[in-house]
Amino acid sequence: MGMSHGYTGAATDEAESLRTIDRALGLGVTYIDTAEIYGPYTNEELVGRALKGRRDQVVVATKFGLISHPGVGPGTPDSSPDQRAAGAGG
């Protein structure tokens, strides 16, 4: 599913992405995979909004270590303690 630039390179429609996740959950999907590099953090924030009130229904996996922040080349490796803390929201 192309819900961030990480897949399509095109702009995304948040409402459509939220509807897609809602439909997937309604059809029985119980695992959602995301990553910091799909944003940064944009895709994870989208998934968080989509799962509001239903977080206990799914397993969420997220990956870190390749960053896409402005000023840093896409896919730059960084698994430093500071980067791990940022990816964990703190």
C-alpha cells in the first residue's frame, strides 16, 4: 500500500489512507508494519491516528536505523542511542 512517499514518490491523501487502514482492520488485518524512513515519522503518526481506540486489536511493527531527515541523505544509517530514543518517541 502506498501511504507515504517511501512507496510512490507522490503526494498522499490522508483521508484515503485512514479509510484504507480502517477497511483492512474491518477485513481482519491484525499486523501493521511501518518505519521511520517512511516520513520521517509521518507514516507512524498516520498509523497512530488510524488505530485510535483500536490499538489493542493489532500488532504494530516499526523499524529504525535508516533516516530520511532533511539535511541527511535518504537511507543514511544511524542506530545511535539518540536516534533510537527519537524513534521511540522520547
